[in-house]
Amino acid sequence: MPLECEQFSEQQQQQQQQQQQHIQSQLQQPTMEFIDLLLFVVPLLHLLAAPYTKVEESFNLQAAHDILVYGTPTSDVRARLSSTYDHFAFPGAVPRTFVGPVLLAGLSQPLVALAGFRHAQFAVRAVLGGFNAACLVVFGGAVREAFGKGAARWWVLLIVSQFHVVFYLSRTLPNMIAFGLTTLASAFLLPKNDAKKSRIRRRQAVGLLVFATAIFRSELAILLAATALLLLTTSQLTLRELVAGFLGTFVAALGLSIPVDSYFWQKLLWPELAGFYYNAVLGSSSDWGVSPWHYYFTSALPRLLLNPLCFPLAGLALFQPATSRRVRGLLIPSLAFIAIYSIQPHKETRFIFYTVPPLTAAAAAGASFISSRRSKSPIYGVATFVLALSVLAAFAASTLMLLLSSLNYPGGDALSQLYAITSNATSASPQLSIHADVLTCMTGLTLFGQNPYRLPHPLTPPPSSAPPPAILVFDKTESSEELYHPHFWSQFDYVLMEDPSLVLGTWDTIGQIHGYDGIQLLRPGEAAAATETRSGEAMEDSSILGLGATVAAVRDIVRKHTGGWWIGPRMSPRIHIMKQVREGDAASN
């Protein structure tokens, strides 16, 4: 009898071991779940809704354009680069690395060749967005392995209902090129079921952070130091492993950045060292504004995480014995990075985007703790229902923020309308001269948007049977002295101007581009604000073009069905499209 009991006990142990191995093998499978597709679909919708860019994104986007169009010359390099590449004319406050633009241009080139150059800007941004989304999928898989499927699903829902990260995922900021690397590093730091694999991943995470710091964003040295200190104090890596991993990756990063960037800038250069010296040592970043030390914690983080329940959920997961250790690994490096980086006077929300995936994962672990117990107690059932409602509310808020943000690119809208105007107009000249002011250049005018059908490059699609549109030659002069001379304005056929009173000569305002100017509440019988020309006379609504016209049409339709009530975006004049009236034009009229 004792022998039979012993055999039965051994069988039970074997069955339990088999079950555990099966569970582990299921957890280790890198398969995507259907819900993970949201990580690709939602950023793509944001890209479609807001395809234009702003000045902060211009360097990487313009550089990718120049690489696609002009290539990389091997002879007479300096002369050819300086005569064609945009960064020689507009170098910016500090030099930026070309490693990102080279990768973006190379990866997007097949898409551009397939879709045509008129879609090149979309293709470049889609490649970046796709890379970052894929990194988020990897992070979601790591959350699934560390906390379970429930936490991974909550994490996806929380991430895609947060506006800022999803909106910026495809924007060609240096921060968003580094974002994918830091997200992968965070994924590799999460516990794995295989101890050997987990140690390898931790070393790779350190390497990714070194790579992101040395090439793309020097402030990530803070996140690297906080992560390395945590790994060291918790005996997850030895000092020897950390030093070896750091030195090897650092040398490799310099071996990539310095040759590439020295070639494109035509001088010996390590861009991130120059940027660190300018911003941190000289303190010149303060010229762009100063925020209080608590800005990231009291303003930026609440807007980034968006769902206010993220904070108590992360606290719940932190104090639960089953998840406490793993959640500390998520929170400590991220919060330490934010706290130390708060010393820097100049602050922008995008500077701490890297912390959003791990902080959201901590909240997802808390949400999973509640939802997994919903059948055990009515309290947990109600709490789960509240969580679901909060996600829907965050989705609604994020959608509203997307719609309003898409109205903030009058420069891109003006360029699109100008092409429509010049394509429909008959012109004897195959070339039109355009002046674009600062606001136009800062809110959507890019090299990709200039003459997308008429670029001297094999990527340009073959001309159709219709007559080709006129080539638009853009001037971006900012010098106030030149703007005061009438002969300066006489050379242009059209101008895109925020302040039309600066334009000298005889001009017709043929259209206005409006931009977002807050929320408007109209009551029955109350008229919308009138639009004025440069002479102060009211303009007809027909002169409002682009998104401003669309918003006005929607407003009128809504007011017809609501008895005259309207609450929505207020649109105000931003850019005037003006055509010069020449003597021949006046005679023909």
C-alpha cells in the first residue's frame, strides 16, 4: 500500500510538472493576439487624420527627403551636398544625426517606388510608425509573459486610448526614433520564464539604451544610469557584465554615428555630444522656455497617461505581493528618469514619452488584478465595469483631441489648396514663384510637399496624359529688411502669409486657411465671427478653403438640426493665399 501511494504521488508530480511546462511554453510563444492589431491600426488612423508635420519634425523628414531624391554622392561630396541638401541652408540650433533619416529613407524607398513620390512623406512616416508599433507589440508580449494575458490586453487598451504617444508614433522627431529602442529595452527588462534568456535580454536592454543615448537622445543617459543601477543593486547583472555591455555598444554606436554624420555634415562630428554641450552645459535650451520643476509630474504625466485611473491602478499593482517586485522594475527607472530630468529647466511632454509603456504596464497589472476577480465579488465586478467605462471615455477624449489637433496644420492645408488653385488655373509660365512665411513653414510646408509630381528623380511617377502642373518654386526668406522692399515682392506670383499687411504691391486674397482657435459655443440666432480681408472688409465664406471650409459646413449642418446651437472648434484665419495682380491680368479682366 505505501508503494502504491508513493507511485500515485509521483504520477501527480509528473502531471503537475507537465502542466507547468505546458503553461510556460504557452507563455513563451511570441504569437500576437488579435487585440495587438490595434497597436498598428490606431496610429495609422492618426496618421491619416493628421498627415502634415510641424517644424520640430522637419530635420529628420527633410533629411530623408534629400537622401531619397539626391542620393549619397561619392565624388565632389561637399559641393554636391551643400548645393542640394536642406540642412546646409537650415542647419538648426544644433546638428542632428543622419542615422535615423538614412534608415527611414532606405526602408521607405520600396514603398515610395510602389506608390509614387507624391505619397513619399506618408510612406516615411508610416515606416517610422510601423517600427514603433512593432516595438510596442514586443513590449505587449513581454507584459503577457510577465503578468499574464489579462494584463497584456488591458495594456493594449490603455495604450491605444492615450492620445499623445499614439499621435506622435509616426512623427519624425528624434524622440520618436529613440522611442522604439527604449520600448524594446523595457520589454527585455521584464522577467522571462527562462532564466538564461532573461539574463541575455537584460544585457541587450542595456545595449539598446546605450545605442539610443549615444546616437539619438543624450538625455537617455539618465534612464540608462537608473536602469543599470537597478540591475546592479538587485543582482540581475554583474558590474563586469554592465561595463562590458556598455563599452561594446558605445564603441559600436560611435562607429556608426561619427562616420555617417561626419559625411553628411562634412566635418568631424558626434551630434549628440554637440547637442548635450549646447543644451545641458551651456543651458541654451532655456531659450525655448522654462517650466517649473514639477511640470512633468503635475502636467505632462496626467496628460500622457490620460486615463486618471492609471495612477491608482499602478499603486495597487505595486503593493500586491504577487506583482510588487516586477512592478518596481517598471516604475523605478521611469520615475527616476523623470525626477532627475526635471532638473533641466526647459521641459516638453515629448521628452518623457519613453516612460509611457512601462508606466502603463504597471497600471495594466493593477487592472488585471481587479478584472480577474470580478466573478468572486460584486465589488470587483463593479470595479471592472468602471475600468471598462474609463477606457471608453479615454478613447472618446483621445478621438476628440485627434480631431482638434488635425486642425493645427494650416501650412500643410495652405500648400494643398495652393496646388489645387494652380492646377486649375491656366498659366503661360511652366514655373510659378511662391513666397511662404514663417507660420507656413512651421505648420506643414515640407520638401516632400513641394512639387511631388515634378521631381527630377527616378522615384517620380511617369507623367500622365494630362498637361503637367506648373512647377512651384518656394522662397522662405525671413529677413525683415528684405520684406520691406517692394522689389522683393514683385518677383512672386503667389504668397502664403499670416499677416497680409506685410505684402507690398497689388494683390488679391483668393483664399484663407483657418486654424484651430479654441472651443466655440454658439446659441440660436448668434452669428459666427466674421472673416476679414487685409483691408478690413468681411470676406464671403466661399473664400475660406480647406479644413476651415469643412468645419464651417459641418457647423452649419449641425445648427440646422439643433435649432441654432453649436459647440465645436473655433476656426480663425491663419494663412492668406494671395495672388499678385499684374498689368496684363488687370487688362484681361
